Amino acid sequence: MQVQKVKMSDQNLVAVEQPLIEDFLEGLDPKAVLKALFAASQDCIKILDLEGRLLFMSEGGQRAMEVSDFSVIHNRLWPDFWHGDGKAAAEEAIESARKGEPSCFKGFAETLQGNTRFWDVQVLPLGGEIGSPTHLLTMSRDVTELRSADSEIDRLLVDARENEARFHTLADTMPQMVWSTLPDGFHDYYNARWYEFTGMPNGSTDGEGWNDMFHPDDQALAWERWRTSLRTGDPYEIEYRLRHRSGQYRWVLGRALAMRDSEGQVVRWYGTCTDIHEAKQTADSLALMSHELSHRIKNIFAIVNGLIGLSARRFPESKQFAIDIQLRLAALGRAHDFARPHSDESRPIAGDTTLSELLRQILKPYPALDDGRISISGVEVVIDDRSATPLALIFHELATNASKYGALSTLDGRVEISVAVSVDTCAINWIEVGGPIIDDKPERQGFGTKLSTISAESQLGGNIDRRWLPSGLHLTLQCPVANLRRP
């Protein structure tokens, strides 16, 4: 008897006697046991003579081989059922078993109904306790579905490798630096442009090595933004200075989006770095030029204001008129601050304001506002510096044109401005009445009108509708409320 130790619930080790197979067979008919096993097995179990002829096939084997009458295939050579290399493998297995050596192989063989199946086969020698084998035992298992699954896996792996190769080729043709990371942010891929730009050896910036490529002053912010995106799954976007292979730092725009599975889980991040150094330098130069030009224009306002003051002292009777003109010039200067292009540092609005307040600032230079011939009504909409400049450009242009050609060019003309909000859209109406009769739509658009359209579409994400009625211009500016201020 064999002895096996097992662990009991009281955690004490006790000896338990486990009987051997011989103990079970005592008193049992071995033939009955074999018959029951052959009947229960789903494998195709066969007994061959030493030449490889079929002498016996189990019930499960007959079902697998689609055999309804075993006498049809009795004494047939077993290797003849196999295709191609399978036949040679079957013959070699028989030869090995005759020598007393078990063997195995896999191959294709047809059932009696002509259906080709893929089989996993074992061939064993059978015989007495001593001497050479007298018969051969073969056990064949139908693994066609497993092979199909393996083939599908192999196909998917090939497709994945091909898709990866296509992605790498596409990424290497892009002018941007392309990279990807695992869901936890571990960088495991960079395209050729990255290594070309940085001059770093392949693989040297994997993992967290990429952060060392940033300018020391930008590293903390880059890490903070990246960790936030990893935690929330939100898109990643930041401008930072990246070390070029020349040793200099160049400004780049970094962006990344998460790729998710069907359940919404992040499975990978894909990102790009775009060299914006020249564009940023150009923007800085333009901002400097704009600031300088604005400074000179405001100096001109100041000089004109001074000349008016000197004239008022020379002609005291015009003092009140001069004060009024000086106030208009000051208001025009404030309107100019809103209407000119701005950088983040030079914007006149640091926080929130309302649309009506902005319109009043823009329209202060025009006497019609004080005369009550310009009215502003409707919903109070909060805006910030994001929309202040394009709105100022649009309504400064409208007021200028109205003063030259429209309702404000006459003493009786009026401008009615109304603001309405519907769901997520803001509509601003500009209606001129009492001005010169309009015969038809102007034949050409001036630069200011074109600039207003561009500002409405590209900066506010909206549109402008102009209707030239005999009574005056009716204009509606529509844009998403969300574009009037930052979230």
C-alpha cells in the first residue's frame, strides 16, 4: 500500500493509506473495465497488428471517425487514412512501436464521411510481460477546433505585427515626433523624428527618461500635467522647451490622447510633439511689434489730447468742447486696448466682465451713446479675455461703419443692441434705424468686414448674418456660450 500525508482541519498531520490500482482490480473483470473505458472515451482508440492493420476501434473512436460499420474498415492499413506528411508520420510511429518505443505526432486524416480533421496521436506498443510487442495501441484526439483557434491566434498575431509595422512606417513619415506609452504612462515607443530631433540613442528615453529632455524650468509643470492626464484620462496638452540635438532648447507643443477598450479602460496613450519654436518666436515678435505700435498710437492720442488742451487755454470759450473731445479720445484709447491683438500678458481684462460692459467701453467714443441713440439690452452674459478681443474688433468695426455710412452718421439715427441666450447659443443683434436709406447690399466688403467675419468664425466658433434693409443694417452674431469664457 502507498502512504500519502494529508493536512487535516485540525492542522495535525496523519497518515492515510491510499490503495494502489491493483487493489481496485481485485475481484473485477479486467475486460469489463477496458470495455467501459473504451465506451466512455471520446478519443479514437484503436488496436493494430504489427503491420498497422485495424483490428479494433472504440465506440468513441467510431463516432469521431464517423464509422457506422467497423467491418468496412477492418484490416485496412491505418497509415492510409492520413494525408501528406501525416502518412509518413504514422508509418514511422508504427515502426517505433514495433521496437517497443512509444511515439506521438499530429496530422490530418479523413473520417469515413470524407471530413478532414486534425488529430493529436499517440502510438504505444502492446504485448506480454516479456518479449517483443504483439499489437499496437493508438489513441487519436480530434484537436481540429484547437488548431483552428491556434491558427486564428497566429493570424491575429501576424495582423498585429503587420499593423504595428504600418503604424511605425506611418509615424516615421510624419513631421511630428510621435510616441506612445502603456496605461501607467511608461514610454515604450518613439518614432524616428524623436531620435532625429533629440539626437538620443534608441531606447535611452524609455520609461521616465523623457522628462530629462525638458528644460529644467518646464519639468515640474510637464510632470504635473502628465500625471493629471494619467489619473483622469483627460487629453494632455502643454507647451514646453525640449532639448535639441544641438544642445539648445526649442519650444514644442506636446499633445496626447488615451486609447480605450470597449469598457472604457485606458489601454495605451498616443502622443505627438510638434516643433513650434519658429512660430512662437514669430508670435512673440508680432506681439512686441503690436505693443510698440499700440504704444505709438496711444502717444498720438496723448499728443492730440495735449494739443486740444493748449487750444482750449488759448480759446477759453471752447473749453467745454475741448473737455468733451478729450473724454472721447480717452474712451477711444480704451476701445483701442480692447480691439488690438493681445498676448496673455497684455490683455486688458484679467478676470471676468459682462458683454454689455465691454460694449459700453467700445462705444464710449461715440456721442450717440451719451445721447441715448445707442441702446444695449437683454441678458447679462459673462465673458473673459478669451472672447473680449474678437468681440471688440467686431463691434468697433460696426460702430465705425455706422458713424461713416450708417445710422450714426445722422443726428436722428439709432443703434439697438440686444443680447439673448437660447440653450447653449448666444445671439447678439445689431439693428440700425433712422440712417440713410439703403438701396442694396454693398458691392464689396472692406477689410474690416472680412476681419469681423474671420474673428466670429475662427475665434468665437460662430457666424455673422448681415441683412441690408432699406431702414438700415440688421446684423446677428451667433456663437456658443461656452466660447465666451474659459471653463
